[in-house]
Amino acid sequence: GNFPSGIKNSPYLTGISLKALRREILKTSQGVKRKEDGKNQATVLWELIQNSNFFQDQMGFSYIVRGNIPISVESVAFQDYLAYLFYNSEGIIPSTDSINLVQKMCRAKASQNILSVGVRTHRLENELIYDPVNEDGSVIVINKDGITKVIPKQPYTVRYNGMLKADIQDGEPADLKTVLKLWNLDEDQEVLISGIIGTTFVADIPHTINIITGPHGAGKSSLSDALKTIPDPNVVTRNSLKFDEREIAISSLHEGVLNFDNVNTVIPDYISDLLCRISTGQGFKKRKLYTDQDDLILQYRRPIVINAINEPGYAPDFLDRALVIRLDLIPESQRRTDNEIQALITNYAPKIRGLYLNTLSKAIAIYPQVKQEYKGKLLRMADVIIWGESITRSLGYEPNKFYKAFSAVQLSETEASASENILIMGIEKLLERKNEWKGTTRVLYDELKGIMAEMGIDEHDSVYKQLPRNYRELGRRLTTFLPTLLNLGIEIKEDRNGKERTKIIKKIEPHEKSEQKNSSQEENKGDDLQKENKGNDNQ
């Protein structure tokens, strides 16, 4: 009696009791349609799928393995699969409530099997894993003995929408050089990019934030595309960097390499800090939903590529992780259209992937030796330098070439940032008067303010804001700048005598220059030894 009169009088309902029709509609809409044995839709559906292989990754996301390929339990694809499975079994479409209940059961079962997985890449103790996104779920296993295509017994990687199959062919170093000739690179930039591309295939290491700068017409976007496409081809090659923590976090979760295009505004500190955490894997928390109290723990390490006309970030932590490649303008006679560049990259990408997979096998073999060579010498980004050095040597570059180029860029950027930082300028002025300064942070703060006054800088100048507001903030700021100051040849230590804390600031040899000097001395010793041995042989 509660149906509208139009439905009551419909000729399509002739011979059907309105009471019976209403009962059937309610059963279906509430997901309680039962079989003769009394089981509801959710129970029937769970029985159809409960024996599948489920697992949960290190961040708490749940997956089901179908055809050797993990599928997210939360995905639309999995919901569609449940509906299709139930329809084939029962002849009707399950309700949304039934699917939601089964998803909960899947999450519960997945939580009993925790696996560590990556996106595109994974790392075992003595092996690297690369996922080309083959339809059969096969992956490439790389070790010192070579590379092998295998169907994994357990998932090593997961896949997301937009990831494309990465075709692999045999390649030579000449193929890589052909592509790198698209840009106006000097010798050091060539070896840096050759090494950095290789490190993007290495999972579970802190990665650099690769910043490509230069004028219009330098090919910034196309080089960024190559750094993304070679290891991690995707439907969307370029992303815009929106200053939204949640959006960046989700993008980072779904891609093996992050490529942010045309970032021509200064990155805020909170976004800069987030990018640092993503590149080095420090982890961070986000709410699953704005309406619930569950925290989502995200922890992963992703290579990041940013292209911009000028450097987009100046925070000390950001600069510590940044590798800046400054491109020169491509001469008019050498320029190509965007379509030509993309076609060349697409054509050579399979060969370059094959080159790097085989090169990584050689790099794994010499990695322990290279690591021993640089033991105790590296202050920052040690993993990238050791892997980059191992990879470039395996590509045929001379030893220490990558390390020297990397160190030179880092030192140059450190000096450039210091010349624009009023606090560091003040400390440098302080040490021009004497090679060592001792005193409390309060005294140091007063002396720095005095130096600012001597330089003609007061509170009306915009750069004055860089000076800490009080001596307590100065102490915290000095801790932040310790790596930068050390690379400039300024060491800050603290001497505690009871309640009194004394800062000791003195000049030392800059870290990067010291390492380059030591490296050159070791090479000279090696050359002398070779000459001596050659002379002995002649005798």
C-alpha cells in the first residue's frame, strides 16, 4: 500500500503481488538475499574468495594476488572482480554492502601475512628486483652473476593505474650517449646523469632530489622526462607540484620516480621537508580520511626530478639532498621538436633499460670494493655516491669521475646558498677576525647583531629576517646549518661545563675540498706506483 499509484497500476506488474515485489526489492537492496541454506550474499562471496593469496605491505595496505599480480583490496578493480565472481556463481549482482563486508574480511586475512614490497623496484640482500609490468607478473632479478626473468614465488612489487610496460632490449653505452647528446651537457653533467639514472633502479636507498634548471630552450622538461621514462614509464610522465601534502603523498605512493614539471615558485618549507622525507625514506603520518582517527603511516624512498628555470628550494635539508644540473641553451642548429625528442627517447629507452640492468649486475659485483674505498670519506648522500660510482665505472667511466662531479656540484651549491644567507655570512665575518671563537649562544647572538650593524643591515632590511629572533632560536638554526658550514670549512662544537654551554667555532679545511684533495693524492700515488713497477719491469 506504500507504492505510488503509478507503480500500482503499471501493466508490467500484472500477476505479481505488490507485497511480494516489495519483499524482493528490500532483500536485494539490503544485501540479505539468502540461498536455501540461509547464507547471505557476503558469506557466499567470502567463501568464493577466502582461499586466495592475501598479504599486507609494510605500510598496512592490503592486496590479493591474482595471476602472480597483486591487486589492491581497496581498488575499484577488486570490487568489480568480486561482483563478477558472485554473479557467475549465483546469477545475481551482489549489493554494495556485501562487497564492503568482504573487503573487511580480506583486510583482516591480509594482515596475517606481512610482506615488504616496492613500486617498480625492490631490493633483497644481494639482489635487485625490477618490475617491467609484464602481463604474466614476471620480474627481472639482478645479481652479480647476471640478470634473470622469473615468476616470483611471492610478490616483490605492486602496481598502480597508469604504469606502463617497460620493454627491455640489449643495449650498449653508445645508445645512452646518443640520447644524452640531445642536451648541451658538459663532461661532468654527462657522468652525473648516467650515474643517477642507474641509481633509480636501486630500491631502498636514500635518493637525490634531482633539480634540472636552465633558460627556456635548454631542454629541461625533456631531460626530466628521460629520467622518469627510462626506469618508470607511465601514462602521465609529468606532474605539477601542488603545495598539498596529501596529494604529493598519494602520487609518491603510486609511482616509482616522481617528476615535477615547471616548478617556478619557491617551495614552502613544509613541502620542502615532505620532499626530503620522500627521497630519503624518513616516513610521515597522514589521516586515512578527514573524518576518522586512523593514521596512515607512509614510508618509502623515491627518486625525485624537478625542473625549473631557477632553483626552487633553499632550505638546508633540501639543498643537502639536491643534485642541481644547470643546462645551457641548446644551439639553434641542434634543436629538435618535442615530438622528435620524445620519439628518440621512446625508441632508445628499451635499449637503455637493458644496458642498465646488465650494468647493475657488474655494479653489484664491484660495490663492496667501491664502498671500502670511500669508507669514512662521505658526509652526505653516501649510498647514491657509492652506487653512482659503481654504476659509472661499470659503464666505462674512469674511477672517481662520478664522485668528483657530485662533490663539485654539492660544494658549488653550498657556497652559493651561503652567499645569500645572512646568518652564515655573519659567522664567516666573525671568523675573519680570528680563526677560532668561543662563547655562549647568547654572546654569539649579540656579536652577530653587531656584525649586521657594521654591514649596514638593520630590521628594516628584508634579509634581516633571516637572523634568528633570539639566542635560543640561533642555537637551533646553527644545528640545522651544521653540514653546510662544515662543507664551507667551519666547524661548530659544543663544550659543556656544568650548566654552561660554550660554542667553539673555528676554521677547518672544507670537507668536500679535503676529500677531493685526498682522492687526487691517492690517484697520484697509484700513478707513481704504476711508473715504479713499469721501471722495475724494464730493469
